[in-house]
Amino acid sequence: MPSYSLKWPSDFEDYVWELESKGWFTGLEITLDGKKSTPVFYDEAGLRLEIAHDISSLGCSVIPV
């Protein structure tokens, strides 16, 4: 059975402004079977901006799933 843990910032309530104003959040750390990952969470507007930025600067956008 896989071993996992979620580590939220101790001051997570202080990140609400980041979610609301920037449209994204990166403060969660996931550890799954010893491998760490830091996902990025976007609201709809933030995701649209990120994709538009990628396309204008790189010519494409890759969203890993």
C-alpha cells in the first residue's frame, strides 16, 4: 500500500490572498512513497493566464496531469 503525506503551510490562512488575487497556489507539498511533489493549483482565470503566457512565449502550453 502506498505511503503518502500532505504538508500544508503552517500559516495556510495567510495564503487566501494569494489564491484570490493571483489565481494560483503552490504551498502544498505531497510526499508519495518518498518522492516529493509540489503541485500548482489555479483558479479558472489564473489557468487561462498561464496558458496564454505559455503560448505567447513558447508557442504551446503543456499542463501535466
